[in-house]
Amino acid sequence: MEYTSILYEVEDRVATITLNKPERLNAFDDEMLAEWAQMPSGGRTRTAPLARSSSPGRGGASAAG
């Protein structure tokens, strides 16, 4: 699946999930939650048993209201 609201990459057996909605200060919305739910095992795989989340930008992560 191709994601637009989140970025997913694996490096050194660690999956990084980056929130990718800087125009909304990376607030979770229905689209982002749906993409997150489509990731297998919360982003973890056999080749990447650890997952971490990241939210760059001035807003960090915020709640949609």
C-alpha cells in the first residue's frame, strides 16, 4: 500500500513511521488513522521488529478537533 499521510521506512531493523501532514501540524485525522491501521503489526515486521514514530516540524503531533 502506498501511504500519503504517513511515511514508512526501515533502516537497521527499525521501522520509522513519520507523520506527513505538516500543513495540519501533523494532526491525526481519519485518513492518517486509516493508513496507520493498514500497516501490518503497527509497522513491525520480521526484518524490522522495532517500530518508532516521528513527527517533524513545528507542530510535532497534535489531536484533530
